[in-house]
Amino acid sequence: MYPSAYVEFLLHFHTDRDYFECHEILEEYWKSLPPEIRTSTWVCLIQVAVALYHHRRGNFSGATKLLHNASKLAISNKEELHHLGIDVDSFKHLLKERLQVVMEQKAYHSMNLPLTSESLLQQCRELASSRGLVFGSISNLADDYLLHKHTLRDRSEVILERNHRLMQKKGQDEKPL
């Protein structure tokens, strides 16, 4: 059984190619884990999604940095990636190829993660179909919201939460000893 956040990540990664949402989903999941079991495996997958987001937007330097980091994490997290149904050797090869494409500043093209678990693939395909999506679709490069989501999304909840935390911290800092 795979974490539902991972399945949602895979769904976005392979259907609507909403890499920003991929990042949001896995980061929230990763942060929800107790610190002693937070593995960098999740960080690796987050970095791949964000690298593809940057590549698609033409931010080659950001994509390069993240792909370098993700490649290192893929090497050090082979066993965990394998348990997530990923063909690790193919994954490392894909990252190397994508890094070369980015470093040569070539155009973005969609990438599929090399999943080996038939049950995971079936679960993703069925979930995609139930939502009217096709698993393995290519990215819609004409969708401005998808391409520039970090600048176009509604951030009011994020800002409210940040302000709330600042107020809590300020209140704690001002308490007498």
C-alpha cells in the first residue's frame, strides 16, 4: 500500500502535469511525518517536480540545480525509491538525460516516472479515469495558469497562516519571564 499523497503526486505528475501541485502535495505529506521518519526520498521527488516546473517555464538554472540535487538523492535513496515502485536505475538515467536537456537549454517535454508496480499503475490509471483524466498525458503548454501557477494562484490562505504564526511567535516572545 502506498501513501495516498504519493498516489495524488503521481496522478498530477502523469495527467495534468501540475508540478506545482505535486510539490505542494508531497511537501505537506513530508512535513506531516514525525521528524525521525522523514526521509529525503520525498525531497527527491519534490525536487524532480519543481525542476520540471522550472524547465517548462524556461528557468534553466533553477531546473539544473534541482536536478543535480535530485540525482544525488536518488543515489542515496535507492531502496526507498524501489519500495515506492520506481525502477531506480531507469529513474537515475532519466534524471541524467533531463539534466543534459536542461543544461543545453532545450525545450521542455513531459516525462514519466519509471513505475514498476502494476498495482500502483492500475490504481493511478483508475483514479485518473474516475476524474476524467488520462494517465500519461503530455503537458498542456498553452495553459498559462499551469505554467505560471506560483505567480497566479490565490495565496490568501498561505498569507493568513504565515501572519497567524508570526503573531503567535511575537506573543510568545513578549511574555515576561
